Amino acid sequence: MPELHSGDAASIFASPVPYPATCRPQAWSTAAAVSVLGSVLGLNPDAQSATIGVSPRPLAGSLSVTGLRLGDANVSIALNHGGEVTAASGAGVLVG
């Protein structure tokens, strides 16, 4: 994934610009991982109330996710193999 998130320095361009060397199938496959994570966690972000609803699915193992962003807040969630939330930190995590 590193080449997907690199490019020209921000000092060269003030806003995102087309990057002709990107590989669209690679970008799609990388985005799929984010979608799968959202589905496994059952994420339902609500920017108006600054909350993230979490309704996880059972897993084959435990899972710990850090660095989720909701506005200015960092959110971390840990699940056990049964899909139960064992730890949550950050603003507005609603388990349900």
C-alpha cells in the first residue's frame, strides 16, 4: 500500500491532483480492506452527534483497531473472538 499513499510533496501542490502512475485496481483492493473492517466492526458513524455505533460480528480471533477518526477524536476498539467489545476508548463509542 505505500505507493498508493505517496506522491508529490504538499509544498508542490496545495490540493490533491491526478497522479497518473496510480493503479486503479490496486486502489480498489486497498479500499476493500477498509470496507471489510467497517463491516466486521458494524461501524455506524454519526457526525452530528459525534458518535460511532459499533455492532461487531463474531471473529475467528481477537481484533484491536486503533486510529479511527471521528472529527478530532481518535477512537480505539478491541474485540474478542466472539465479536464482543472488550475495550473502547475515544469520544462517542456506542456499543450495541
